[in-house]
Amino acid sequence: MNNNSDLLKRLLEGDVCLTATNRLSRQIMADYDQSMVASGKMAWDRPMIMPLESWCRQLITSLDISERILTSSQAAFLWETIIQKDVVASDHELLQITPTARKARQAYKLLHDFQAGFTTDEAAEDHRAFLRWQNTWEKMLSEKGWIDPCTIISFISKAIDVGKIKVESGVIFAGFDDFNPVQKSLQDSLQTAGCTVVIVNDHASTTANNGVIAAPDNTTEVEQCARWARGLAAENPEVRIGIVAPHLESYKSLIYQKFLDEFDPAGKVLGGGQLLPFNISLGDPLANEGPVFAALKLLTLARTVSVDELSWLLRTPYIQAASASYGQRGLTDVKFRKKRLAELPLWKLKGALKSVGCDTAFTDVIDALVDFQKSRSKDLPGIWAERFARTLQSCGWPGDRTLSSREYQAVDKFREVLAGLATFDAVSGPVDRSFTTALVQRLTNEATFQAESSGSQVQILGMLEAGGLHFDHLWVLGMHAGAMPQPLRPNPFIPLAAQRRKQMPHADANRELDYAKRLIKRLSASASNVIYSWPLNEAGIQNRPGALLNSLEPIDLPTLPSMAPAPAIFGSRRPLEKISDYKVAPLISKKPVSGGTAIVKDQALCPFRAFAHHRLNSKGIESPDIGLDNMTRGTLVHSMLEFFWADIRSHQRFCQMTDEAILEKLEKVAEMAVAREEAVNKADMPSRLRLLEIQRLAGQGFKWLERERNRSPFEIVEQEQLHEETIGRLHFRTRIDRIDRLEDGTLAIIDYKTGQPDPLQWFGRRISEPQLPIYCQKLENSEIGAVLFAAVRSKPAECRFSGIARTPEMFPKLNERQLQKFLTENGWNTIDQVLDSWREALPELGNAFVNGDATIDPVDKVDTCKYCDLATLCRIHEADHWAQWEDENV
Amino acid sequence: MSESQKTHIADAAQRAKALDVKQSFIVQAPAGSGKTELLIQRILALLAVAESPEEILAITFTRKAAGEMKSRLLEALDRATSDEMPHASHERETWARARVVLERDHACNWNLQENPARLQIMTIDSFCSSLSRRMPWIARLGDQPGVTDDAEELYLQAAENLLAKLESDSHSSQSIAFMLQHLDNRVTQLRQLIVAMLARRDQWIRHLIDSQGQSKHILESALESFVIATVDSTRQTLGQATCQQLLELAMFASANLDQSGVKNILEPFVGYTGDLTEPSAHLQWLSLTNLLLTGNDSIRKRVDVNTGFPPNAAAEEAAMKEKMQLLLAHFATDPEKSAAIVALRGLPAVSYDEQQWHALQSLIDLLPLAVVELRNVFRSSGRVDFVEIAGSARAALGSIETPEDLLLQLDNSIKHILVDEFQDTSYTQYALLQNLTLGWEQGDGRTLFVVGDPMQSIYRFREADVGLFLKTAKDGIGTVDLEPLGLTANFRSQAGLVDWFNQTFPQLFPRNGDMLVGAVPYAPADAVQAKLPLGAVSQNYFLGRNDTDESERVLELVRESIKNEPDGSIAVLVRSRTHLLEIIRLFNQHGVPYQAQDLDLLSDRPVAHDIVALTRALLHSGDSVAWLSVLRAPWCGMTLDDLLVLTGEKHKAPVFNRIFNDPDQVEMFSALSIEGHRLLDRIRPVLKRAIQQKGRVSLRQLVESAWLALGGPAVVDESGLSDAEQLFRLLDQLDAGGDLLCFDELERGLTRLYASADPTAGPNLQVMTIHKAKGLEFDTVILPGLGRTPRRDEKTLLRWIEHPDYGLLLAPVPPSGEDEDDIYRSIGKILRQRDEHETLRLFYVAATRARKQLHLLGHVKSSGDEEKPEASSLLATVWESVAEEATLLTVDDNPEEASLQKAYIRRLPAQWHLPELPQSVCTGDGQSVSASEVSGDPSFSASRFSLRSEEGRLIGVSVHRWLETFAGQGVTTFTPEQFNRIAKKIGLELSQAGVPADRLASCTARVVDCLKRTLDSDKGQWILAPHLDHACEKAVSGIVDERLVHASIDRTFIDDNIRWVIDYKTSTPAKDESLELFLQRETAHYQGQVHIYTRLFSQLEPDRSVKGALYFPAIDTWKVVGE
Ligand code: SF4
């Protein structure tokens, strides 16, 4: 298969082969090995085939300067420091330091590689900034005796010139589209020193069989390509298939999915984790790998932990006892969320977790992290690395599960990154924890992680990586008009004129065009069968065919069948069965069921909801938000008013109080209410928020009490009392906010609401606010003077009583038109009729529940469901189809 | 365009003029006027004289438009390659111009056709990106960060970071506390308000930065000037005599009121001695509105005791009352005067009260800090929004002081700028143009060409400000004056429609332009297309709202259209996607195929719910609802009774534990129905496997594989697979180490995705929002829901208006629980007027999409004796002009509660099973392996994590390298000084390699120790000696056990005709390990590897005897392997 016998002959004679890419080295090596095997050899000396850069690095160790060469991460680190300092010194702002340093480094390398420079005369402000950094950098290098790694190649040339390095063999350069000036000067040096220098390019000289395909969109394009590749690979496991894309990054995830679909359908259903059936040149950041992500999370956790972060920690498999306690920790999370705290300081977490039954292995992890966060010293990065490793160890990272091979590799690579921190000791002073964790985060983001693949038959590459490679079949994706040549992207730190002078890449339209032509020529020659494809349409935007491919004929691929699992499974579908099972087994136990109030309430809202909440015991998990949620605020108002009336107890005494006295009292009881809430939650409120809330409560209380003042006299009989009651098979424990005895001796039963209360929720067969109606069951109708919601709202106009009363005048502004209208429409003219209606309706709701009613019937199709946690379970979103399904006969 | 046609086209002269490449123009190009063609012709004209194509910059509104313009330009060039002149006359002009460009292209070696990237046609966003990419330092971004379309998460983060400062000592703490108090201590509300402000920060930041130094006085004087000016203009409209009369009447009424004890609505007139003309009279004027206007801003019909005119009074008083009534009647009939009076309503006080001022100060303090936080979030996430890019680009350009610097910075100077859709330009873009044209002079050959249609400005929500169009036409941009041109020809709509437009719209559009309220006048059109016989416009209005009835009418119209013209295109256009729900439901129900763009939310699709439930279940053992949903989903479909068994009513254990960890599983399973048992058996292993894979594979893989294995694809409809794919992509985006960081993000993400279109529907019937339809055209356009009102404006932290004459008007959000104050309200009033004008334009855009026919549908309400559409509905804007001809259809206004259908779930039938899927191809191609891989697998047991092993490795590498050097140089001894030097070098090397500073000494010592021991020992000297054919790091390959092996051998040579193959190991015995045991252990571990080496050499040198050995420099021990 290999056509370059000349190259192999030279290698056999001991020539060194220097390549543009690692991949090409491997391919030439493979070709060489194959030729050896073909010639019947069982063992042979391995020729030197390596990327030019590695060769230089190897050679330079023989010079006396090797320990002075910085690593590229050290150099990058130092450039960042330089730029950071310059930003501060020039009182400037720069959003992105690290990427800027990278770009500036690139400029530095370009100038070096093209043996170019520029002066301030032609420099705009950006270029001048670069000149400053370059200056500082070169001063630093000479002061410290360091050597910039991107200049190694020049050192090699010089060493060859002066005879310090002797290259005995011939040197072959392979796979370069272009040589920059320093590379050319290396070749000159070699030749002057007497080496033969051979340049190998386009080493396949096949009669190409090329064509163009226009696909409707990227997805189809990649799909076609994947099927084509699978067909070829399945037919002959020996052929080499290349897939190349000018913008591989944007195609990557699509390629990944579609190739997995076609190449390993059975494996995809098993969830992957197996070897990839193809080799793709872009890895993912190491930081995204499960165990590494977890390690970073542990190390970078803030002092205050959000409920989401805590939940994540409770669910991660990568800490101690995670697998063993997986079920339990899930439950811990659910319970913790019920506290409705959005965040908590890490050091307070343990106590709060214990109160919801958290396992100690987990609280030990929290302890370890609290400990870790105590380290506030400044130290060298290498020392931090040790500390990081120890912390991870005490967290039991990477967990109690056996690692998969991929996890093992990731852990190992992370170990390398951590250990590598010590290389910064030489270029950095002592740094603090957050600086170092940020550094680790960045390094793991930059380090790519490549999952192992099972072979290199199918190689998926970027344009440049394909340099010099040879395939049997090649497919080039994404070749629409805009893809090549690309818009110019000159380096912003070098004046454009200077870049054009030296013909640096990406700076001149005609150079790019020329380069694109050469690339296409090279690609066209690198396989005997080359297909170029392009999507007609990308995210709604029409593409045009690339003019550079005009000479190629369109080809028609035979439509190959898809192997992808999803369509196959879709194709296997049969008519679905239908079930309607909304009547379940009645409750077996004859004992009264507790939680009656909530049951009746849910039953009224939607019977399915009562069934799911109270028989399946399933509630959605809560996700608390920052600040105080409505429920807590409501509780606080209740408590405050309870405390307020606790010793005042009567309208008369209340009316004797001055405004100042009331306000003073309110502030005190508001504080008491907050303190009570904190005690229940086992967690304090942050101090300023606490203060604000107390003020708010007191203010709201004051607005409300205005309404109480205008009432006719009353005495408070009880507050927040628990009442128990059994109606039918349901047992009720209701807490009645307040019961007043009115002038006429009757009772007013009062429910505080901090939302907008709607007394209509009391009526009809669906009593969705059942507390007061339930309590009324205990009393004779004649004892009841009023049943009321007390709306305690921040808007004074909305503060009022609403509900029914025998003597409405006792409660100013009581009657609402809507309620009256409703009552009259239903023929309820007296309060007694209403009370009687409750006596009928409540047991009905209870019985329906007990008897296994699970009908889907929300009281309001929009609002009830909007605030319901069960939509995925009841499948109400399919309601539009029910009628249709009913007619289907399956 | 041929001569003959030119004469037909009314605006031919204007069009010709627009191609004058020496002049700058602002072109008003109404709907259907063919502006894209004009733009292309102008670009061609410019290219024909340009020095390089990069001199010409064309800015479009969307990426799609940029793509289209580029394509059309290239097509023009392609067509021009052919010598054949096109037949269609209007193409001829383009063809001829393109030929000139081709010549120029040739002459200058541009290669435009091969290198279309040279054409600078792009959106303002990409232009800003390219600018800031060119200027990393002065744009203050550095190398360009990623740009995100949806920065909501980032705003949220920034807002939360800011709010977290409440508990800190920073000075923002007080302002936050104040604002919280102001907003009833609702932290989330304040957060959302800040988020909303951050998204529009380009609009206010400059004002706030400016106002930071401004005193209360400056802001108040702007208010005052505004109030006084309004009063002034009212006074002038009313006229001197009327004012005098009013004063008299008001004094009279005020006095009466003061006596009568009713609330004096004319309080400021008590004891008033002025004459209503001085500026300070504004309070009197404001109170006059109480006398003249009713609560809903119409002129009062009669006055009574409450307004100061008691009944049955004496003759003189009766006369006053009579006078008053007459005056009112006069106002009522004069729309101009009544409008002038209404304009006074709600004018603000001219000073802020204490609470307002405090709130304003807090915001002026806080909002810039929120921006700072946002910058921090941008920094740490490496992503920014377009606002940031545009802001940076502008700031960078702004910091360049001379045109020469600009040239240096960008090198390629832009000589001609064309801007499309200029009516939707924002302040930032406008300012950017100012910066770009810095130093341009009239007649220096540089031109600006902006095109747009103010009547089609509908992107206020994206900061478009139509006022800028008016301003530019009037004042130019920077130093560039633009000559206004107006196109009038409408190539799109048939004459019948154009007539209707020309009749209807002038009544609706204001007569004059007004920058403050964004009002633009109507420009009439000349029809090019002939009149068609069919009725151009049909109006279908209902009395009372009933979406079903209206939708049914839409369906009828669609069917009629299809019948009349089967190939015609039909579009149903609405103002907001919610208006379509009922129509889409009806289309679906009747099997009418349609294409919908971005209308169906993914979150409305069952497949999305099912996959979300699956995701949640797999990620959270405690999420019972998710677990039960997975069991209930169609791929399983367990009955409720079985679910009751599984949840174990009595046990109260979470479902997850019951399924996987329950000790009484046998008992539990036996209680299940047979069917239930079967179902559980089928899905349990899939779920179990997935849970075990968590973290090991990507989130997408985790969920997708489980979904496939459960049979998910077998229970979806035609578009289900692509819907699922969208959801999987979302999972990919949210992937956090194979998990989710926040479940709510999934839900939120879902509401931003749209379900896939019906793959089987053809393009004939399309359904979309009016905004999406901009720039498109259809034979028939149906506009339903005209009677519906948009959602009300939400509260914002600040309301501001940059008044063209009086400067910045600014008001903070009123405190929670209190009514809007008058400053906030009156600024709101102006904003609302802007909205109203835009609503009108939206209607214009919608109507002008039609080529042949337009159908209007909507409802009106009857209020009292009038039948009227609701205010701020689209219909309200046109009602006056169409009311007469409209006949109202009645609806069933009391639709009976549709009782809920009997519910069903569906599930896979029992016979279904997962189809057999093909196995993997490509299981390896005999790639080479290294010797150590062949001999042993890495063990995956998780040992305790530590960095020590890395140190050992570095020591090993160093020892290897130095032994190689020694052997290579043939050195055998060193003086102590030499050794010291070597030790120093080793230290530096180790440090470079990554030995931490505090470990450096001991590690160096270990290396040195190894080297010393080796050199000191005879064995060591023998190993390093220059034997026959010796080599270090010898590279040998070969076939061992039918596998290709690549080996690197530490040391090899021939001594005594024996080929020695030696591997160095720097390990040492463990603490209590005897040397013997150690050697046993190491040999056992490495013998496979050494054996491969020796086999390779025996194959290489078949006649020689080959021996393998391990050498341990750290303990100077030698062990021959395999003897
Ligand atoms: S979502 Fe609606 S239908 Fe479903 S359980 Fe809740 S209330 Fe009932």
C-alpha cells in the first residue's frame, strides 16, 4: 500500500526522518514496519522517525544549556505575569490574561520563526503593548539565563554550524506544506555541515478519483460520511480511511455521535466506555473527565456552598463510600433541600447535614474540606500540589468504586498535572490557595484527554494534522465557499504590514488563497479516492460551493443503509398498548390515615395528585433559591403575629397601645419569629438579611394591624393550636392560626395568608383550602360567627379579611363582590348553608381518596398543573391525544 | 433595468442616483421596494472603482442576510462570466455592472470568486468581533473570549455575586440593603431586576456613569425643563384666550371646593395670583387635568359639585357652570386640544422625594458594580455576550484619537460603509459608525450608504431606536452628511393591496416624525404589480374573544387559499408564539401539514419530559417522582397498582432503594402483577448498568444509551428522534463531569429549545411570528389574533429616557407595595407611546408581507355601547380606519367547560423487544504495542492517591539519562568537584522536570547516589564500558508472539560473544524486605519484558547467545533474568 519506496530505502540506510506531525511519524513508522515484515524480517533496528520538534528537543540535551530551557508552560506562566504586571502598571484593564498571553506568545514565536521584527514607528497601541512585553521577557531571559523553548531550533542550527552537534546521517523532512525561515535555515545548516537534506511531500502519486458531494445540511453530510466509512471498513479491515475537516472543532461532536452510531451500534446501546472504533484527533479537556471534574470541584469549593453544589457532592461517585451510600445520600439531599436554604457556609454544613441523617463518611469529607480551606498561607506551587493530593486522599477521592480503564487513565493524567505544578516552583514565588487551584483548573482545561481507541483504521483529523499522511480513502468535510480560504486572522500584536512583508500565515488574502490551493492539491493527492463534501445549509444559512473545487465532478454515492441504533429501534416499533388505570386498590388498612388536610387539599386540586403524593409518597425535590422563599416568609408572619397577640389578646388592649408601642412590640416579636425559624432549621440567617427581614416583618405587621384596629371588639381565644379530628377514614391535624371571640359571643376562625387568598377555594365540591372547613366540623353552626382569610400583604390595599361572616359589618371592607355573587348563584344565602355544604363535601373528598381514586382532573388545567411537581408522572402533557387514543383499537 | 422599464418605475431617478459612488445617502426603502438588489448594485459599483475589496464594508442585520447578500453578489459575478446578456431587463443592469467588477478583479488579482472571504459583508456583531479581535489591548478584552448568544446564566451569576456582598464590609452593602428594603426584602426579585438591567447595560451604563457625578439638581432640572416645555406647548395649543378663561373658571371652582369640604382637586389655585403663563404655573396646570379629564383620560362631559360646580346655584354661578360646560364641549370636539390636555396628565413633580432619591442613588451606586461583577464572571467563564463585544469595539475605536492611528491599528482603511436595515440600529451601532467615520470629509471619496425603512422598525426589544434614522436623515453621522432618497415602488404586492396600504396606513401613522416617542410618518407606495381580480383584504372580526372560533376561521381561510391556488404560499403570522397554540392544535387535529419555525417549545413534547425524567432518575437516587415517571413512561408503562407495590405504601422507602437495595425484594416482587414483574425485569438491568456508568461516560452517553436500551425510540412519533437529539445536545452542553450541576438548568434549557419541525410538511403553509417573517413574502398572509394584547411591560429597576432636548430623565423603581410615582409613571408613558408606535409598525410589516391577499382576524370587546378592540392590541391601531367596513362575527361567548377526556397512558406491547443491532467494526488493526504493554496490564485498583510515584519516575528518568551520557562519553570516574558540578546540573534538571522545591535536595541526592554507586562498582563499570557494538536506548522492533513490538533497550553490548540486554531499575527494597525477596518480586514483575527484549535480539542476531538482565543502580545489584 505504500508507494514511497524511496523514503523507506533512505530510512533503511539510516537516514533520520523528521515530520510535521506525530501522526505522520507513526504512519511512516508503520509503513516501515510493514515493509520489514513483508520482507520476512522478525526483528530490525528501528529508524529514527519523529516530529521535527521532538528531534530538536532530543538533540539539545547534548548541549550544555538543556537545564536552562524553560518548558512551554513555564514560559506561558511568565508571560502571564508580565502582562498582568503591565496591566497594573498602565492602570489598564484586560479581561482575559491567559489567552492574551497565549496570543502574545504566538506573536513572539512568529517573529522568531520568520526572523522578523518591527519598530514603534509602525506600531499602533496594541503592538506597542506587545513590544513592552517582549522587552521585559528578553530582559528576564538574559537576567535569569533562561532559554525560551520556541527558540530551540535556532540553537540547534547554530550548534550544527559550529560543529557542536554532528548529524551523521541524511535528514528527510516529511509532510511540511511550508517551511518557515528558521526551518529553512536549519536545512541550510545541515547541508553546509554536509548532510543530505531531502524533502518529501505528497508522497503518494496516485491517479486520484475525486469528487464533490453537496449534502442538505451538516448532519446529513456527516451521516453520509460515516456510512461510507463504515462500508469501506467493514469490507476490508486493511484499508486506511481518513476524514478531514477544515473546522474540525465545530464538526467534532457531530462526527463523534454519527460515527459511533454507524460503527458500533450495539456498543452505543451499552453506554460506551468501550474502546472507540475510530481515532479522532481532538481530545476533550482533561477537566471534563468524571474523576478529574470531581477533584477540581473538591479543591475549588467556595466557603459558602450552594444547595446544588452540596447535592452534586452527595451524588458524585468519586468520594469515599459514595457507591456504598448512594441511595442514602440521595435521601439526605432530598431532606436537606426541605430546609429551603439556598446556601450555607461550609463549616456550618456538618451540623445541618447531621440533622437530616447524613452518613459520617460524607461528613468526614466535609471536615477534610473545611480543614483544607483553613490553609491560608502562601507557598510554592509544588507544596500546594502535595496539599491538594493529601486533601483528595482524605476525601477518599477517587471513590470506592473500581475504576474503569478510562477513569484510571484520567486519574493518572491528573496526577501528572498535579505533580507538574512543581515545575512552576522555579518561576514563581509563593502563591495562595485560590491562585494555585485556578492554575490547576487551567492546566486541566488545557490538557486534552483522549479516550483510547481500538485502532487507527479510521482517522479523523484537522487539515493540518493530515499533512503528509496517506490514505486509501479520504473524505473532506465542510468544504463550502466560506471554509477555504478563510477570512484573515492576523496576529493582533504584530503590525499587519510587517506580517505581510514576511508572508506570515493568515495575514494576506492571496497567500491564504495560494495556501488553500496547495492544501487541496495535497489532500487530493493523499489518497486514491477523495471525496469533498459541503452542507448546503448551516443553521438556516445557505452555503455556496467552494470555487476551488469547481474542477471536480459531483458524485452520487449509493445510498447506504444506516446502522444507527435509534432509527433501528424506531423502525422496530409496534402499535403501543393503551391503559387507563386511574382507579387503584383502596386503602387496605382500616386505621385512619394521617395527613388528612394535605390529602383533602390535593384531592380537591387533582385526585391523581393526592394519590401520588400520599399513596406513592412521591414529591418532587425542592430547589431553594437565594433569599427567603414565600413559604418561610409566610411562616415568619404567622409566628410574628402569634407572638404579638400572645399577651395582648384583645382588641380593647390593642386599641390602647400607641403606635410607638405597637412598633416597638412588633420589632421584638419579629425578632422572636426569626429566631424560632432559625432554631427549627438548625441554621442561622446571614446577619444583614436577618435584620432586613425583621424590619420588613415589623413593617408588614404594622400595616396589617391597621385592619385589626377597625374591627369591632374581640378577644383572642387561641392561636396556632393543633386540633385533631377524624372524618371518615382520614385523620386531620390542623393548626388553626387564630380563633377570636366576637362581640356576639360567636367565634371567628381565621387563617393568615401572605399570598392572595381566594375564598372561592372553600366552596364547591373541591375545597382546596380545607383547614378552616375541617375545623368547623367540630363546632355547632351557631358557634361560628365568621370564617376568614386574613390577607397580610405588603400592599396596604391588599391587607384585608375575606370570607363569610354572620355580621359582616364587624370586619371592615369584608365582602367581595365576586364571593357574594358566587354564593348567591349557588343559593347559599346564610353562613349555615355554607357550613352545611362543607359537612357534605369534605367526607366525599376523603372517601374518594381512600377508595383509590387517582383520576387526572386538575381543578384548573393551567394553573394547578403549572405549580405541580408531578407532570412527568401523570403525563398530563399528553392530554391532547387522549381523545384520539380512545378511538384507537389496540 | 432597461430604459423602457425605468420609465414605468416611479422612483427610477432615485434608484439611479443611489448608485453614485461619490455620494453618501440615507435611503428609505419601504416594503417590497427591492432594496437588496439596490444594495448589491451599489456594492458592484463600488467594487468597480475600489483599490481593494476590503475597502467596502456592508453591514446586515442578520447572519442569514449577510450570507444571502454575499451569495447574490457572487452569483452576479458568476453570471457575468458568461457573455450572454440576461433577458430580464432588471438583471441586465446588475450583469453589466458585475462585468466591470470582473475586469477589475482580473486587473488587480483579487480572485474574489475563489476567495469570497475577501468580501466584507457581515453583521454588526461579527464586525465588532473582528474589530475587537484586532485590538485585544485597547478593546480591553485580550484575546477574544467565546461569545454567547444566551448570557442569562452569566447575568444571573453576576447578580448573585453582587447580592452576596450584602453580608460583606464593602460599601455596596448599604446600597444593597436599601434596595432590598425598597423591594420588600425580596432577594430574588432584586436579582431578576438586576439581570434584566445587565442584559441592556449598553443602554444605561453611559447614563449612570455620567450621573455618578451629577447632583440631584441636574437630574431635577431636566425633569423640570421637560415639564415646563410640555405645559408650554399645551398652553400654546389652547391659546391665550382659552387660558384666561380656564384660569377664571378654575379659580371659581377651587374656591367652591374649598368651601364645600369635598376634596379640593384644584388645590394649587387656592390663593393663586399668577396668570398661568409663568413657568412656575405647572402645578396649577397639572391640577387642571383633574377638572378637565375623567379618570380614563377623556374630556369630562359634565361638571358637578365634586369638581367645584354645585347644582342649583345662583344665576352667576349657573353662568360659570354653563361656561365650563361649553368649554369642555369645545375641547371634546377638538382632538388637538384634547390631546394637549391629556399630555399634561400625570406629568411628574419636578423633584424627587427622599425615598426616590435614595433609591436612585443606590442604583447609581449598584448598577455599575453589577457590571463589574459581570466582567468578573466573563473573566472566569471565558465567555462574553455581544453587548460586551460591541461595547469594547466601540470603546477601542473611541480611544483612537487620530485617523492615522486608526489606520495603523486596522491597516486596511474602510472607505465605503453600507448599512442595511438601518431603521433597527441601536445607539451603540450608531456611535460605532461615528467612530469609524472619524476624519471623513465631504467629497474625499469615502461614502456612507444606509438603507432602511423606518416604517418597519420593530426591534425595540433589541435596543433598536427608530429615532436614530430620523436623526441621521436630519443631521448625518459624525461629519458625514447623507442625502435622503426615498424609494416608492412596491414590486411585491398587487395593486389592490398597495391601494389598501395607501388608504389605511396614512390614517394610522403620525403625520410627523418625532424622535422622542419614536414616531415616523407613512410614505406612500407605487404599485408595480397589476391589480388582481380577487379581493385584496378580508376582515374577520369577532365580538368577544374565542380562540377556537377564530382558529377555525383561520383553518377555513387556509383551505380556501389552497383550493384557489394549490401552489401558492400561505403564511400565518402572529405577534407572539402563544397566539398560535390553538391554531397549531387545530392544524394538527385536522391533519393540515405546516412548517413552523421556532414555535413549538421542546418542553411541550412528551419525549422531552420522558428523557428529562430519565436523566433525573439516573442522576439522583432520591428523586422519587423521576423514578416513578421512568417506570410509568411508555417504554415501561407500569400500572399504578404495581407502582403502589413498588413504593411499598407502608415502607416509605424511596423507590430507588426499593428497586435496588431492598432486602425483602422477593416478597415485593411476588406482590407485583405478572406483567409488572416482567416490566421490572426488563428495565432494571438497564438502569442499574447506567447508574454504574455515571461519571465514566459523558452525561449524554449515559442518558442516551439508557434511553436506547429501554426502547425510547420505539415510543416516539416522527419528529421524536430529532427532538430527542436536541435534548441530548442540551445534556452535552450542561455536562459537568458526567453529571448535572443544577437540575433547574435542564428545565430552563428546555424552555429555550424549539421542537423539530414536521419533516413531512411541505413549504406551502408556514406559521411564524411577524418578527421572523420580516424580509419574507407570501402569496397569502393571514393575521390572526389581532385583538390580543401583548404581555404587560415588566417592572424595571430604572426607567430612563434620553430626551433629545432636556437630557436624561431618570426614575428608580417605586417601592414594593406602593403605587408608581409620577416620575416613574410619566417616563413609562413615553415608553408606552414608543411601544404603541412600534405596534403600528409591526402591523405594517405583517400586512406588507402579502403578494396577493391579506386576511385580518381579531376580536373586539363590547364595553358599554361601544364595540372596541382592547388597547395596545394590533387591532386597536387600525380599528378607526377599518371599523366602518367591518362586520362583526359573533362567537359562542360562553364555551362550556370542555370536560377532561378520559386519560390514557401508552406503552410498548409485551411482544416488543430490542432489535438485534450490528456489532462494532474496526476492532484494531494490529497497531504496535510497547514491550511493557504486552507483558502486563495496568491494574485498575484504586490505590491511595499520592504524588510520590511521580517523584520515583523522575528520579528514574534522570538516572537513565546520566548513565546514558556516561556510557556515551566513555567516562568512568569523576573528581569530587566534577561530581559536584554534575549534582548541581541534576538538581536544576530535576527542578525543571517538576520535583518540588522542598524535595529537590533529597531527590538529587538519590540520583547522585545511584550514579556514584554505579561508577564505584565493578559491575557498573563493566556495564558502562565501551564493549563491542554497545548502545544505549537502543531502538529495536520486531515480531514477538505474532505481535509487532517496539522496544527501547536501556543498555546493550556484546561481551565474550554474548549479547547482553540490560534494563535499569531504580527501585529499592521496601523497608522490611530482604534483598532476596525484593529481587524475586522485581524479576517476577519484569521478566516478561526482558524476555521480549532477548527474543528480539535473538531474532536480530540469530547466531549469538543473548542474555537479559536487570541492573539496580540504587543498590548496585545485578540480576540475570531467565536463568
Ligand atoms: S400535573 Fe396537573 S394533572 Fe398532573 S397531577 Fe399535577 S395537577 Fe394533576
